[in-house]
Amino acid sequence: MTVRQKITLLITAAGFLSSLVFSCIVLWEMLEQPFQIIDSELEAMARHAVHFISKSKQNRTPDDPSFIGNERYWLVVLDQDSGKSIYRSSLARLIKIPEPAPGVSVTSSLIIPRGKIDLGQDERNEVTFRIRNFKIAYGGKTFLATVGRPVEKLEEELWDIFIGVVSALAFSVLLLLAISYFLAGFILKPIRLMNEQARNISEKHLDRRVPVSGSSDEFNALAQTLNQVFDRLQHAFLRQKRLLADASHELKTPLTMMRLALDAQRSIQGEIQPDRRVQSHGQLTEQVLRMERLVKSLLDLSALEIEASTTEESINLVNLLGSLITDYRLLAEPRNIRLDVRLPQQLVVQGNEDQLNRAFSNILDNAIKYNVDDGRVRVIGDQSGMEITVKVENTGAGVGEAEVPKVFEPFYRVEKSRSTRLGGSGLGLAIVKRIVELHGGKVKFESQERGWTRVTVSLPRNREKIPV
């Protein structure tokens, strides 16, 4: 069942229930009001009869023409004290009807042959009477007056009204179905248009978007959300293409160097030139190692991208950073780079020790590698509330303001020739960012040309295991 059909049925069901309740109320009022009027008429007739009898100087016969309603009403008047019948209409003498209790109205159906009297009987000679019994005090006496009248025509009219209401209700349901189906189509029109436009957004046309109107309804919000999803998809596709192109470019250089080294090996096969052979072997080994590092970094980054969460264990970053700083002092001393460390006694976080070790190792490696001789590196740790912050600052050439937003992109390097010479692949900070995100933290890069460069890592002390 389509959404349009569901909406149509829901609107129709709601409208039908509302119409049904309203029709029942109206029908009930229409059925009750005529009988209330008849009951008032019967009461007026009973009082008129008692008044007529009490004012008479002598008993009147039942056929007294001066009594209005003698032929149309079934009327019996009794003296309550003596129980004697003091008046009985001609219809009451002809038909016997069970008398109700005083003050009670009843509707009774009787079989009366049409040959006996014509009261508008139906085909089965059935006549319906509305009867009521009244206790009336008048002239110091108490009378029991029972009054009734045929309501056959009234019942037929009420039945016709009932049939009309049911027919109108059925017609209104059909009309409501048609209107609801049209309204559902009108309401869902933006969804249909978005569906058609979304189908046209393929891998070759990721730049297309769902048009957004100026309204503030749910459909407009849905269109904006879809466009945001398409933006992320386009960014992911472009990033994947860029990663593939950069990886191909990075692998092309060592492969070319390896091919040249092998060509050189073949050219000196018959010559006794040990120095050239050793040099060629060294170049070949260097390129193989470079390609090995590049492939390993690519695999690490791919594995981190696939992971949705990381393991949790208590890690003291002071111990982890202290071990790394001890190792990197050996690289800093030959260039007379001074390492200043300011860490508290404990910086405990929940996470994966190997991944965090890799992240801070990449940051310290860049701080040493891209520093100047006689430069400085500062490692500062701090704990504020539920967050732990580690800052790694270094002197050096710095990065221009326009380049700062790009440093976390895979294969991005500010000085490609210099980075290649130093063994960089442009994947270090991309790996750092992903590891920090897996730990629920944030990483920030700040730099000034010919000034300090700062990498700030913020990690939560305690975190829920939320997929990233």
C-alpha cells in the first residue's frame, strides 16, 4: 500500500467517524423531538379532557360532539378515588390498549384490521400508538387520564429520514475518498518531485541537488537534509578520487626510481664497477622502503576509516608521551633541537594505547622533522574538567594561513619536495585526525609563517562508546 493510499484511508476514516458521530447526534435529536412534541400534545389533550368533564353539568356521552379530538385520540379518564371510568373516547371503546404507568410514555404496536377502522395501517395491518398516562388534580378531585394517538405516518417519515441520513453518509464517504485521494496527491507532490530529482543524482552527476523552496515546512527541511547528505557523498567521492590519484602519484615515483635502478643493474652486469652497483642497490633499497612506508600508512588509514569505534582501556598519557619524548630526543640532539616538557603527574583517558601512541608519534615526528636547527619543541599537558588537552609546539618555517585548513587531508604537503626528501607521505596528520575522532576528541592545527606551529589534541577523560 502506497503512502498516498494510507493517507487517503486515514483521512477518510477520520472524516467518516466525525460524520457518523454528528449524524447520530442529529438523528437522535430528530427522533426524540417529534415524540417530545407528541407527549406535550397528549398532556394538553389529557388536561383538556379533565377540564371538559369537570366543567360539565352532567355526564356527557362518549360521542359528545362538543369534545374536540374525540375521533383522533385514544382517551380514557378514570376517577382515582372510585376507580370508575368517567370518559372513554370512541377510539378507546373500539380498541383495547395496555395502559402504561402514570407519567410514563410508551410506544406500542397493535394489529388492527383495516376493515375495523382505517388508521393508516401498513400491509400487515400494524399500527403504532404513542400512549401516556397522566395523574391530574382538578376541582378537588384526582383523575387518571390515559391518552394515545396513532403515529404510523410519523414512524414512516422517521424511517425515511433515517434512510436519507444513511444514504447521505455513504455518499459523503465516497466523496471524502475522492477528495482525500486528491489532497494526498497534492500533499505528497513535493515528495514525488524530490524522488524524481534524487533519481537523477548519480555518480556522474553528484553536483545536482534537490530544489529547496522558501517555506519552512517539513518537506523543505527534508530537502535540505537530503542536500546535506548529497554534499557529504560528493565530498566522500571526491576525497576517494583524490586519494586514489595521490596514492597513484606517490607510488609512481618510487616505482620509476626502482625501474631506473634495475635498468642500471642490467647495464653494469658485464662491468666490474662495485661502487656503481652498491649505489644502485642503495637507491633500490631506499625506494622499496619508501614504498613500504607509504603502503603501510595507506593501509593504516584505510583500517581506521573502516573502524566505527575503538577499544577502551585506561591510559596515562604522561607515561605514553614520556616514552615517545625519550625516543625523539635522539633525533633532536644531532640538530640541537631542545625539547621542553610540561606535563602533570597524570593525564588518564579511556582509549586504545596503540592508536594514541601512533597519533602522538606522528605529531612529534613532524615537530622534529619540520623544525629548524637549534629550534625548540614544547609539549604541554593540561586537564580541565572532563577534558584533557595536549599541545605540541615547534619552531620552523610554519604554514601559511591559506594552507592550514588542508593539512589534515591525505597526501597534502606544504612543501612536497622537502617532504619527499624528509620521507614524508602526507598521511601523518590524516591518521592523527581519525584516531582522535575515534576517541571522541578534536584536533586543531595552528601555525604562522616563520613562527610557532601548534597541534592541539583534546580528549574526553570518560566517554560513552559512541560510533564515529
